[in-house]
Amino acid sequence: MRAELFSAEQMELHGKALAGLHGLAIGRAPDLLLSRLADNEKTLVGVCTLLTQEVSAKSRITPAAGWLLDNFYLIEEQIRTARRHLPKGYSRELPRLASGPSAGRPRMYDIALEIISHGDGRVDTEVLTRFVAAYQTVSDLKLGELWALPIMLRLAVIENLRRVAMRIAVGRRERDLANSWADRMSEVAERDPKSLILVIADMARSQPPMVSPFVAELARRLQGRGPALALPLTWIEQHLSESGLTIELVVQSENQQQAADQVSVSNSIGSLRVLGAIDWREFVESLSVVERTLIEDPSGIYGKMDFASRDRYRHAAERIARAGSMTEREVARLAVELATPGAAGNGQDVRLGHVGYFLVDKGVPILERAAQVRQPMPRKLSWLARQLSLPLYLGGIAVVSAGAALGLLTQLSASGVSRLWLGGIAVVALLAASRLGVAWANWLCSVLVTPQILPKMDFSRGIPPQSRTLVIVPTMLTSAAGLDDLIEALEVRFLANQDDYLHFGLLTDFADAAQATRPEDAPLLLLAQTRIGELNDKYGIAGGQTRDDIFFLFHRPRRWNPLDRIWMGHERKRGKLADLNALLRGGAQDAFSLVVGNTTELCKVKYVITLDTDTQLPRDAARRFVAAMAHPLNQPHFDAVKQRVTEGYGILQPSVAISLPGTNRSLFARLYGGEPGIDPYTRSASDVYQDVFAEGSFIGKGIYDVDAFERAVGGNFPENTILSHDLLEGCYARSGLLNDVQLYEDYPAQYASDVSRRHRWIRGDWQLAGWLLRRVPGAGRQARRESAFDALAVEADG
């Protein structure tokens, strides 16, 4: 496997030449790499076992053997990594060679072997990049091949280590043979020198291999040991002279071979470490022909997205190319061409000018038809199932629920239970069986439907001015100690999510009271004003100027509620957010009795991130929220006829997990809050709804577009009617689920708190029943009915 060493320039030329020699086979072939990997592992383990025995016996080993033995833990780890990243059948998906030494194996495997063999086991990032780039000037590599290169290089390095290990093992046997003859001769020379000639004759008759390990080891043992032991060396010298060699030349050759083996092993060990340190994402993007094509996106959006979103687009082009007759480059070019007319504007949807519309959104069928994609029957059935997703989902739940309930009732009827009792039991049985039906439908959806992550912009370097965002915490001012906790939590959120265009605030009410004001209100409000001012003073110094628009306090006075006959914050949390949205757009000046912070820039706020009091905002989570909302495919489209958002998302709801400290607050929290993957409010249904219906349920923690939210929700809900407003807001403004962004919150510490929370949810759910009527409460009309039903279905699953 060791070949002529090439410089970077020579490797570049070799890449072009190799691309011209490679011919691809048609059809599929058996996987040959996994069996070879298993064989290499067996060989390396056997050699290292042999070396371990030699070391235990205090025998001398070569430098290469020492390197191999000292780093065998790393080799074993890389073999496990290779096996994990090379599942059965994986290599069959890659283009394979039709002829040559690597015939039947993936083309990328032969490329990896060439890189390793001409670099003596060394992987250099620059050389690797130039080699692959030169190869692609003659023949394009598929995206899957580029992603397969790291694992193929690991396999090639392991192959190279096997080669050296085999030489070490063979050399070890030859040196052991030399040592056995040297021991016999030394013993005879000391005991009976005249019999030494007989031992030499025996060695000559055995025809020992006159290879460098044997000769060098025998010479090392016998040279300088006296005239008697010089006789076998003379015989060897004469034997070697027939081939034009001398003992000195053979010993020199052995030393050079050991040095070369040491360099090869050290290079290979170093390469295994380098392979784990290379940023393969940057490598693939820099060499992908699909990337170079999609970067020409007419809207200019593609190059501004984050890596995960760009990679999803590239894999979409790969999938379409695999199913059709075009290459990946041609599919990407076709997507750019389809998006070009839409980028010209002409009053069309801006999404039509973005390549993502045709790669991952509703324009996929258009691109597939243009690419002449062959639709296999499973894909056709999958498409049909998506068109009928709601009937299939609800029908599956109904069938399972009815079947389970009917089975129970049949058994009870056979046992002689009266019809009167059966009627009552049927209602209870159907309710209980519906939980089984929902669980079964959700499980089946999670198995059959592949989750899709929402695309995002790349805001890792900061939120742009046009996406200015306010992080707000609707809460109540109840005590000085509680206020200190609120301020501390707000400061922690800021420290984890600092950005020039990200603001933080508290949106507060006082607790319900029998009168408009209480004596303790004014001191508490003054303390809140002071604390917010201190935060602005502490963190507002930047560039020699002091900012007073980082932290805000928005406080509303109590208002008389004639229905509940109490003074309270108007419409509680829903009213808070409605008044805040109005304030951000220049209205509702009289809705707040106190606003702390410079509000000059607030009119430019495009998004609001709303959190509960105990919700933690992890590092840079706010940027990821905004990055998702700002992506063109996620931006909301308001339907003036249906009076709600029908495309994109006005709200994005993240995943919510229980924080580690929250699970240790009490025994109850440890029992129920620490179960991984279990969230009683969001996880059992929201993931399924997002994956199947491309919508999720809003539970009051997330980000929303201020203008779209107000346009879809503002003025639609009657007062003193709705408790679970989040679910309806999510349906009117269309809520999506950010599966890959997570918030953390505490679990109720006491059973009574959990019961109170669930009681509040149930009350809110039943209040939504009016939205199932032909004329829903408030300003909404029949168009709202299916939204309300969807909200109730989501909550029922939760």
C-alpha cells in the first residue's frame, strides 16, 4: 500500500489523473468494506497480543511496534467509530468502481487509499482539499461521497496500520528464528566449540530466510563474540555475496525499514487524531458542487442560512437526483432557475424567489416534475397520506378507541352485565380507550414520519437591526423578595443572550385586590423601577455611551372587572401581551401606569419572546428563535379571507424540558418531573402535530411576530371568556414547533400545585368548546371552527 510520496502539487495532478481512470459500475454489489474492517481488526488485535507477550518476556521490540502498542487504544476506538459510521449496506449506496484493484468497492474508498498511500499514512488538510478539488475538475463527487470521505480515510489508515503490523509480525518471527539459532550457537561455542560446525550445517540445511530482520538480528547477536562465532557470519556473508549484498548493507536496509515503519505508524496515528479534529462541515461545503450552485440563490437567502439549513437543502437535492435522471449539480441548477422568476418580484410571494421553496417546501412537486423524478409506490402512498393526514390520524384514533372499548363491552355482555350498566360503562371505556388510541396514533406517526427541522438564518454573529426582538416575562409583583428573584432571573437571561438588538423586560400587574390600590403597591413599584434602572446602569455602558434601553419594566394598573367583581390586571396574561403589542406599535399609552427604560427604539421591535417566570433561556437560544422566525419559509402569510395566518408561522414554540434543579426541589418533583422525554403539556402531541400537520401547539412560551400576531388575534376574543388563550392564539396566528431549540423550567414542587395547574388547563379547555359552534364567540366566524377543534385536539392529547 506504500507508494511514491507526492507533494501537494503532485497530489493535485494525481487527483486529475485518477478521476480519468475511474470508471463506475452499474447496479448494486455486496458490501465488501465491513468484512475487510473485521479482518483488519482481527489482524491488528493478534499482532498487538503478540507484542504484549514480547514485552512481558522483556524482549526487544522495534520502534514501530512500540508506537503500535502504545496507541492501540486509539486504534480500537477508531475501529469502533468506523463500524458505527459504516452500517450494513451503507457502502452499497455509494458509486463503486467497475475495474482496477478496488473494483466493486466505493470510488471514495479508492480515493482514500490513494491519499494515504501517497502520503505514507499522513493526512494533510490542504493536500486533501487540493486533491479532491482537482478530482472534481474531471468528475463530480456526490454529496454522500464527500460526507463518506472521513470514514473512508479511517478505513484506509486502518488498512495502512494493518500493512505495517503484518510486517512487524513477520519480522518478529524472523528475529525469533535468528535468536533461536544464536542461542544454540552461543551455547555450543561455550560448551563444545568443535561441534559448532555441526550447528552451522544444521542452519544451512534448514535454509533460513536471508531477509533483513533475520540477518540483522543474527549479526547483532554474534558479532564481536569471538572467532568461533564469526564462522556462521562468514557463511552468511558468502551466501549474501551471491546476490551482491553484504551483512552491512542488509543491516543498513533493516534499520531504514524500521525507521520507515516507525514514520508510517506515527503518521497513521497522527492522522487518526487529525481526522477527528477536521471541521468536515466546512470541508464538505467548500468542495460540494451542490453548494457552489445553490449559493447562487436569486434571493440571496441561501448563503445567509445556518449550516443545518443549508445541509438540509443539499440533501434534498441529493434525494431528488437519486430518484430522477439528473445529477445533483443539475438538480441544484434547476432549483436556482425555478426561483429566478420569483426573485424578480412582480407582486408574487417572496418565497418563490428562494431555492428552498422548491427543495423543502411546497414547490418540491414542481422541482420533482422538472427533474423527471420516478415516484415509487411507497412515496406515492406517503404523499397521499400527507394529503389525508387529518382523516387518517383521527380515524386511526377512533378505530383503536372503538375497538378497545368494544372488546371490553363484549366480554362484559357475555358475563351477563345488564344493558343499563353497559351504557354507563361504554362512556367510561371509550374515554379510557381513547388514550390508547392517541398513544398508538402518536407512536405510529413517530415511526412513519421523518421529523423536519425548521430552516433558520445564521445569526451567530448577531441579530440584524430589522429583526430587533424584545424578551418579555409576564408576571405579577407580589413582594420585594419575589421582585429580587425576577430581576436576578432577568439578568441571567441577558448574560446568556447578549445582543445589540435584543431587549429584556418585565411585564407586570399587581395581585388581585378588593380596591384599586394598596398601601404596599407604591413602595414595591418604586423598588422595581430602581432595580431596572440599576441593570441599565450596570450593563448599559458601551463605546463611551450609556444605554437605557436594554432592560424595561412595563407595569399596568388594576382595572375593575364587573364579572368577577374584583380589581385585577385586565385579561391577565392575554391582556398584558395585547397592551404590550399596542404599545410597541405606538398605542395603548394609557394601559400602563409605569414604563421604565427608553422606549424610543421599541417601535422597531419585530419579534417578542415571551417566557414564564420560571422559564430559563439557555445561551444563544434567543438568537436561534429569531433566526427561525426570520427565515422566508417561516415568515407568516396572513389570509385576508380566512382572517388568520395560513402559511409560515406567526408563533414558534420551542421544546420545553424540566430543569435539573427543578427536579430536585421536592420528592414529588423527583418522581414526576425527572422522567426524560415526558412533558405532560407539549411533548406527547406537539411533535406529532408538527411532523404530520406542519403545525404545533402554543403553550405561552415562545416567539411571535408582533404584526402578524396582532393582525390574526387582535380584537377576536371576547373579554372574561378565555383562560387557555395560548392554544387559540397558536391556531389563529399559526404556531410551529422548534424541535431543536429547548427551554427549561421548573416542575411543580407540590402535588397541590400540580393539581391546581391541571385544573386550570381543564377549565381553559372547556372554555374553548364555544369555538366548535357555527358562530364562534366574539368577532370570529365559521372560519375559526376548525382552528378551535384543532386546539382542543392538541390539548386532549396533552
